[in-house]
Amino acid sequence: MIGIDIPGFEPLSIEHVLLDYNGTLAVDGMLVPGAAELVSRLAQQVHVTVLTADTYGTVRQQCSPLGVEVQTFPKAGAAEFKMSYAQGLEGDVACLGNGRNDADMFSCAALSIVILDGEGMWAGLLPHADILVRSAVEGLALLLNTDRIRATLRS
């Protein structure tokens, strides 16, 4: 569990982290440099799930050594799948994503971090996000160093 006390907000007890794959953790189906180590460290503290349509067919090969769960879904209905998955979890959920199909998942998560990296970010996702970062590495690092989240979100 990752506990985060943010002045002006209810404390968070993150038990699950949901990670979009393509455009968030990976560019062109390959993990971005530095992400694997951070995901592995995060998986030692909370349950981590990678949610993806696996456009490039690489997610299992890339993520199997990381100690995370991988959930794939058909290319159609991605937004509904992600939201349903997040809503079915008990405890606070944090999520990282970059695409249109992440908006509903972001809206039901306790903490949402939008990633602006090599595959871009759907501009409409920003109003659903708590924090915007430049890369998955930065987003994952926030969850591993929660003082950064506290400094960003305090009221």
C-alpha cells in the first residue's frame, strides 16, 4: 500500500496501480527506458496491472519479468473495459495513461496521472487527470516518492 497524505484532501491509500501500455509505458510496443525498474519496484508495494489492447503483440514479453498482472482486451470497447476493471477493485486506485480510452478510468480513480510522451496524449484527457507528467518514468517516480505528489496537489 502507498499512503499519501495531501493537505486539503482526504488521505489516499493506494492499493492498485493501473497502467496503460502503448503510449504510456511503451512506445511502439517497447517499454520506455527506465520504466521496467520502476514498475518492478512499484509492484513490491502495490498490485500493478497493465491494461492494453496489445496493439504490437509485445506486452507479455516486455512485462512478464516485472511481477505485474497483464490484462488484454479487444481493440473495441477499451474505455469501457478499463473503467469496469478500475471500478471492480477494492481500495484506492491510481492510474497512468495517455489516451482517449483512459478518460473514464481516470474519472473513477483516486489518483490519475496523464503521460505526455513519444506517442502523444489525447488533449481531452487532461481535465480528467490529477497530474500531468512528461514521461512514464516521471509518473512512476511520483508513486515511489509521494512527497512529490503531496507538493503538487496540496491546496
